[in-house]
Amino acid sequence: MDFTISPRAEELRQKVRAFVDREIIPLESDRSNFNEFENLKLTLRDALREKSKASGLWAPQMPSERGGLQLPMVEQAVFYEEANRSIFGPAIFNCAAPDDGNMRCLEMVARDDQKTRWLQPIVDGTVNSSFAMTEPHPGGGSDPGMIQTRAERHGSKWKVYGHKWFISGAAIAKHFILMARTDPNPEEKRRHLTAFLFHADQPGWRIVRRIDNMGPDEHGGVCEIEFDGLEIDDADRLMEVGDGLRLTQIRLGPARLTHCMRWLGLSKRCMEITQDYVSSREGFGIKLGERESVQTALGELAHDIQIGRLLVMHAAWKLDQGDRARKEVSSAKIHVADTLHKAADTGIQLNGARGYSNDTVLEWIYRYARCARLVDGASEVHKMVLARFYGKEGTDFWQWG
């Protein structure tokens, strides 16, 4: 087992780290750089995107012919971890959700003409995108078999009716991937879904509301959407009729792992902020960092972060080998989501009132971190996945390779 990264990956890692330190982290301390949803103003984001492009740090997951860096998953893990040492980093390097997962999915399954129209503008950074799947009860959440939004065929057109919510990025997105039921049979759970592409300017749908949440909110928020006859050309269908469930698996598997890559960067940032503070802050005649209890807390956190990095790297390696890595991705998702929350909580505790204030980004990360155990499948669902694999594989669950 060789954990040495390539010279190119190491060079990119250092360049990303320097860019984040120089250009992005300084923006976090001035709240005038934030929009009303506690994210970076889009004007600033776009100006920094031009700098990241000029620095050769753009779209690490995309092929070079599309303007990306064409990194394998293992090297993406290195890049993304450094990119998300800042809360604003991924959006500036064009590797933030949901665009990251949407680009990856379209590159894998779209026709060439669809890539030209729907993918390339996202890669170029001229439009944002969204993935419309989750629904309120009784519709589908973690279980896509429950999806109720339907697409009815009328010749070469489809008309969509239904209700979605918590759709990431929808408020500013122009390009959407939509999951809809095309087989009305409620018993059909494998070939009942089809994926479609639509543009924000098409009539027949509306944003009901941008859902207020614990925040801070990503660019475009999480929105509730209604469809009332949205008309989509069959040419804008993704894959074949009935391939929607397969597409969700293609879309969500790697996206769960890239979340973990980014969350590790934020976890490490929590440690950096905390280590700097406890190294200088004194109380009762001793620096905080010299106290055994503080060292224990930071050592445990460093231990958990390193476990997360190894889980992510193993899953990334398996994806690079062509494996779906379902149980490896689930293991990483469970652990890294817990670690991010623990990192922010430990950071706040050891920074005291300073950590609870807006003087650092720890409280921002803490609120953001709570959703990590919910997005892209709740932790309980991923634990069920692991239990099912163990039930099928027995002791082979832990096989090497």
C-alpha cells in the first residue's frame, strides 16, 4: 500500500493552500464580505474565481479538454481537503456542491450535445446548477422509491407535476437535473424514475420559498419547488426512460465522498484555529495548550481526522479502480460527518466565549456541520447499508483489495 501522492498532486496541494491563505481566509473576518445568508457575496466569489482560473486551480474534477484539471479521485481528495480549509474555498475553485456532483454526473452520462449545452457552462462558471430529487412526505427522501413527482409523456414532450423541497442551490441555479416518476405503478421500485434537464427560464415551475434553516446558507439556498406542467423535450432526457435510479447512484456516490473530502478540510481548520489559541492563552498560571485535558481533546480530534482521511482515501482509491465503493463511501460519510461536528464543538469549547462569538468562523462551521449527518443520506441509512453488506458478506466484509 503506497500513500505517496504524485508530484503533480503535491504541487497543486501547496498552490491551493497558498491561495486559500492569501486570497480567501482574510475575507472571513470581515462580515461586509458576506451576503444576507452568511455566505460570500457572489461578486467577490466571481472575482476570485477568475484568479483561481488564472492560477490553474479550476474545476479539479473535470477533463482537461473542458478546462478542468482531470484529477483522479485520490488526487481530488488532496485538492478538496486543502480547498475547504476556508469556508468559501470550494465555490471559488468550482468544486462546491451541488455543482461538483452535477458536473461529474453529466460528464459520465450525458450525450455530447447535452454536455455542450448543459455541462460546459457549469464548468466555465457562467451558470450554477441544482439537483431536484428530495420531496416532502409522502414523497422520496433517502428512499428514491417513494418519489411522487411525475413526468407524463406527450409525444416528444414530457410534462412534469409535483413537489420538491430542500433543493440545494435552486435560488440562483439556471441548469437543473430533475428526478421524476415515469412509471405510475407504485410497486415498481427499480425502473420507475427518469432524469431530465431543464432551464430556470422554462415556464411551468416555481420556487415556493427559500427555506430558512440553521444556516449559514450555501449559494442559492435550499428551496421548496412546485411543478405544474413544466414541459421538457425528450431530447433533454438523461439516459433512458427508467434509468433514473441508476443515475441517482452515479450522481450521489462520488458526491457523498467529495462532501467528506471538503469536511476534512474544515475539520483541520477548526484544529488550526484552536491550536493557535490554546498555544497563547493563559489561565491560572499555565497556557491552555499545556493542560492535559486540552491535549487529550486535541489529540483525540487529530486521531479522528486521520481515520477520516484514510477512510476517504480508501473509498477514492476504489472508485478510481472502477468499483462503486458503496460500503467504503458509507463508512467515510458516517465517520467524517461526526468528526466535522466534533471538530467544531471542540474548537468552540477550547476557545471559550471567543469560539461562541463571531470573532472566529467556528460557530459558522458548527451550524453548517450539523447538516452533515443528514445530507446525501442520513447517517442511519448509511449504517443500514453497512449492516446489509455484512449480512451478505460475513467476514468477507473486511477483505483487502
